[in-house]
Amino acid sequence: MDKAILTCALTGVLTDPAQHPVPVTAAQMAAAAREAYDAGASIMHVHLRSQAPGMGRFPSWDPQVASEIDTAIRAACPDVIINLTTGVVGPDISGPAACIRAVRPEIAACNAGSLNYLKIKADGQWAWPPMLFDNQVDKVKAMLDVMNETGTRPEFECFDVGIVRSVEMYQKAGMADHLEYNFVMGVASGMPVDADLLKLLVKYRKPGTVWQTTLIGRDEIWAVHQATADLGGMLRTGVEDTFYLPGGERTSGNGQLIQALAQCAKNAGRAIASPAEARAMLGLMPASEHGIRT
């Protein structure tokens, strides 16, 4: 079985750094990335946070912030692969487009379909006002056009089964020439964290394509991480996705989570890919050549 590529989701969107161990500044992001890198992560999935005092729980689409964080992570982690977030609500993609153009990451997330993004509390009240995470085909195409311009590989984020089945249509329509799937499980109104469902998702993707899982939740996610490793998928975790280790303890940060993820790969008899090996497996240019893509 192929070596396992480990991705660390370093920080996420809205988690409050005053309450949880999520990095915000370029220095904090670089330190968190190095911790994950030392534990075996070759790819860093990067969200950008506001750098203004007291505003670190909010997202930023400032290209200068993107450049500072990208530079800091790459300096801390030789050969590392950057996977930049792009998720925005509404048709205006100018923010993520500017950040992609500023740093030209090897990979960027491409949210591949729309989802009613919901969560209900035990008392029947909404955890937040019901919202539509809108990713219509024209919006997806606009995002892919920017990625094609910058030589950035899209990773298709799939929140539901129908979205998984849509991804190959994008290729057939000429919107993308390469497919990589990320099965996002654990959003309350999306796909559950379920090993039986995972087996079906693997079947519904285009044969021969690279895939991974993003598993959101507590300690229950780890059995499905193991299923991902056993089925040949690539592996992702980090404080964007969970704060809990396999035994139910809270993590101190990304390094502990990546160590636990590496153990899932080892349990499946798979070695951990180095950054150079991950680049070769994914068909990405060497890090030395990436630097000239400006």
C-alpha cells in the first residue's frame, strides 16, 4: 500500500484563540507547523486569521497576511506543501483569489458543492443562524480558473455524497484536469463520521484518484481515521478539526494530533511520506522549483 501523506489543519476559521490552542500570528503558525512537521506532516492546510489585536478569532483575506504566514511556515519546514483555504459565503471570491495569487500555494481547497450549514442544540435552538454555504458551479469554476492561472492544484472538499459524485463532472466539463477528493465528515448537516459510509465514498470517487478524509468531532473520529488508513486514503487532522486525542484527552496542539494520525498509518502497515515523497506522489514540482513560480 502507498505511503501515507499526513496533512495538518493548523488553525481553522472561527475558534477563539483565547479559549483553544489555535495559532494566529505568522510566528505562531510557523511554530505550530514545525511541531506537526516533526510529527510527520508534509502538508499544512492554512486558514488566515485577522492580525489586529483581539481579533484573532476572525478570518482574514489580506494577501500580505497570506504572504507573511506562507513565508514563515516555509522557513520553518523545509520542502513543506501549502494547502490554502478558499471558503467564502456569497459570490465574491476576490479575497481568496488575491491570497492564492499572492502565495501561489501548491494546493488550495475547492469547496465542490453547496450545503445548508446547520447545527441544533439540545434545547432545539440553532447553534448559529441557519446558513447556506453556497458553492454553485459558476463559483466553483471561478475558483478553479484562479488556481489554473497560478498552477495551484485543487483539492475538492466534499460535504455530502452528491458533491462527491459531482466532482468528476467538473473534469468532464473541462473545469479541472486533475482530481483529488477530501471527504469532509462530521458537519452536523453533512456526512456523518461513519466507517461504513466511507467505504461507499471511496467507491463513488473517480477510480485511481488520491483521496483523504477530514473528520470533525471528538474521540469518535479516530476509528474512522484508522479506517481511512486501512482503505489507502491520505490522512488529515489538526486543531481545526478536533481538540481530542484517541483516548479522549484534550490535545495540547497540532503535534500530538499528528503523532496519533501517524500511528493510524503505522497500524495499517503504511510508512509516512516525507515532503519530497508527498510531492512525487501528488505530481507536484520539487520545492526548489516551486520557489520560482512568481
